[in-house]
Amino acid sequence: MSWQTGGMTNEASTVPQRLVAFLPNLRRFAISLCHSRELADDLVQAACERAILAADSFVPDTRFDAWMFRILRNLWIDHLRRVRTAGPQEDLDAARDVAIPSGETASHARMELLEVSVALQSLPHEQREVLVLVCVEELSYRDTAEVLSIPIGTVMSRLARARKNLSELTGISMGQKRSSDTKGGVA
Amino acid sequence: MSREYFDDETLMAFADGELDAATSSRIEKALEEDETLAERVAGFSNSRMAVASAMKPLIGEPVPAALMASVRRMAEEAERGAKVTHKSGHPHDNVVPLRSRQLRPTRAPHPPWLMPAAASILAAVAGIGGFLLGRGLTPDPAFDATIAAALDRQPSGRDVPLGSSAETLHIVSSFQDGKGGLCREYELRRRQENTVTVACRQGETWVPRLALTVPRTEDYVPASAQETIDAYLASIQAGAPLSAEQEQRLLPKRDD
């Protein structure tokens, strides 16, 4: 059964068309990863370019979002490697353009959210990416494992560690009530 | 009765709805009487919610117009291109016709706002093929005397078999950079991959300035490698390819 070939022209489903519709998602993912809108836009641009050129390698009936995230994430990793080996870390300083959802008034809620987004950026990128894929983009553990090319067990251990770290950093998520019988956990 | 121990991963999977039914119901049962367990599960739900509510709203941000326009344009071009290739019956032609390509030094490969993206595009190339960018500081080990000798005298468009079996040197073109220096673009063709190099004459030697190695099998690398090369050529203000006569005049050793 061939989906792609023959006279079947599904207008809404070519890679380039889906890409345009997917831009807001892709950009959110990029910002979550790199914490800089400027860099995120460059990543999105490069990912789209690559996706269009590699359109044939997208398997119909598989998740388009996972496929795109994978492309963008690989570009991001390349970028990190390059920055790491390239001496002066200008990019890291430039990356302080914090990912705050715009257009909200300062409120307690916002302060808390800001903390989370800052805490997120302070995590190792391996932890950040699983966190974003699962908690923001709502990929399953299995799809996340595919995007990152790692075993599902690794996804789970990283994700659990990431969430514990985040909870520690923000102090907001360890449940409403504190029980007195815990073994003197570190504050 | 002793309490069953659940590790963090299991509780997290429970909180995320990723756990199998049997284990889930064991946890549900345990939750009824174990407050600590409930807190641990809550910790995972809360962290998920915290991250979600911090980052999800970003999707409401308008995509910058320039980015949107650029992706739309790429998409439209791709759609048109796809139709053409299907008609011509070469849907998977993965070889960029370097030979017929015209250098376009005056045309910027990207709108100015996109220039920072060049770095990302380079990264794209690096991810798949090897990528080497040097300014004459790092000699390419593959850049040996045989190639230099060929560059000295061989006209463009010619295939030069190299001593070792499966390698062929194909000299694409000669041109002058912004300062009038002589440069050549050439390809080393191997069974698995091609290396496209731009080298310029410096004193008595050829110094590789840009080298891109791309697998021959991939559909998509050559085109982006091409973009990288175009961007590089534009950056050194490469002139149009030299005619055969001009080239012969400028080559260090004439082929006669």
C-alpha cells in the first residue's frame, strides 16, 4: 500500500505545507531549548530548510511533530557542540533573553512562572529537552525516546531527575502539604 | 503488612498516565493509605504542570513576520520544485549539478536579517557530513601534493583520477576573490562521499578555505552544502567563473 505515490494528492499533507502550520509549535520548542528568541528563530529557519530538503525521509502516518522536533533538536546539539569548542561564549551571554510569555502584567503567578522558566534553563540540556518534550509538547515517553535516539528507560530516568531538580530549584512543586515523617530531606 | 516500594520512575509514569494498568491499580491501592506516596506522585504532577504553564503560552506568540515569510517562500519553492522533478522523472536526483551551476556573487543567499542563521546552516551540514572551515590555519590532510599539482595546471571541468583507487578529483571552476587572488572550487569524489573544497592561491601553495564533506546517498545535504558554499563565495566576494582563456593565463603552470 503506497501512500505517497500515485495520483493521490493530499493538498494539506505535504511536508512544506505542514511545516508552515507547525511554525508556532516549532518556535516554542526552540525557545524552550535555547532560551533565546533570536537563536530560536535561526534554529527554526535552519530546521525548516533541512526538513524541506529531507521531505522524502518523512514517513507518512508517523508523527510529524516528533520528526520536526528531532531535526531541530539535532541542530541545537550541533550548535552547543560548536559553542563549546569555539572559545568565547558570546552566544551564551546573548542567550539571556529570557523566555517569558509576553503580555502579562506582573503578578504573583507570573513571578512563579518566571522562576520555573529560569530554573528550566539552569538544568543540563539533556534534562531540559526531555522535560520540554514530555511536559510541554506532550509527547509520549516512547516518542520522546525516538526524537532523542535514546532508550525509553533513559528518557524516564532523565525525566524523573529533571523534575526532582526543578522542584528543588523552584520549591513550588513538592505537594501542598509537607509531612513531618520524611527523612530530613535537604531543603 | 509491608508496603510495596515504588521507585521515582514508576510514580512519575503513573502521574503521566504512562503506566500499565496492573501497576497503576497497585499504586492506586497503595495511595489510599500512604501519604508519603501521595506526595511523591503529587510532586511529579506538579512539576509537569509548572513546566507546562511556564512554557506552553509561548505558542501564542506571533511568529516573526520575516521568519514566517522566509519559511513560506521555502515551502512554496519546494512545492514547485517537487512538481517539476516528478514530471521530469527524477524524483530523487540527489546530485547538485555543480558543473552547470553559475556562481552568483552579487546575489545574497539570504535576506540580511537571516545572516546570523548562516551559523545554524553550517551546523546543519556539520551534523551529517564532516564540516571543516578554516582560514588557511588548519591544513586539510587530504590536501596533498597531487591535488596541488593538479590545481596548478588542470583546467576546470576536468576529472583527474587520483593515484588511490576510488578517488577522482573534479575541478569545478576558477575565480578570483575580492582581492584578485586566484581560487578554485573542486570536488574529491569517493564512493561514499564527496568533499567540496574552495582553495585559494597563497604564495606558492594552495590553501583550502572551505571544505564540506557530504555523503553521496543523502538526498538533502548537497543542496544545503551548496548554500553554504554560495554563502562563503559571496562572503569572499568571489567573481564569476573565469573563462578557459582567463584561467589558463592565471594558472601557475600551464597545461601544454
